[in-house]
Amino acid sequence: MGYKNYIIKKNTGSRNLILADVGDNKATVMATLRQVTGISYDHAKWIADAAPATFMTGLSDDEANMTKKALEFVGAKVEIQ
């Protein structure tokens, strides 16, 4: 399965999230991704390993900001487009 199949697609807005860097604690970032999005361990690992990469598309401003804050709290670098 290719990376594009691991992008989480929402239909609540037009914002995209890019995981720029997982930081020093990849496991915690993966756990946070799983908690915030409900994805599997393997899905979270693919996203973390693919950084820098788009991992969520079609989010509202609020969803994008909340997800970004949760991931940045555990050390990841996230960009909103």
C-alpha cells in the first residue's frame, strides 16, 4: 500500500496538515496521532516514517488547529496549508 493511501481525508473544510518532523519522541507522536484520529498503529507508523508529508486533508480551521496543537505538544512540527 502506497503512502497516498494513508492520508486521512475529511470533508469539513479546506485545510491540510503536514507532519514536518516527528521530533525526538516518535512513539509519543504516533500515539497522539492514533488518539486524535482513531487510526491504527501501522497507519500512524507509516505517517511518522513518511515525514515530511501531508497526512490529513479537508479539515476545518478548528480541526486543523486542534490537531496541530496536540501534535506540537508532544514535540512534532506540523504545518497547516
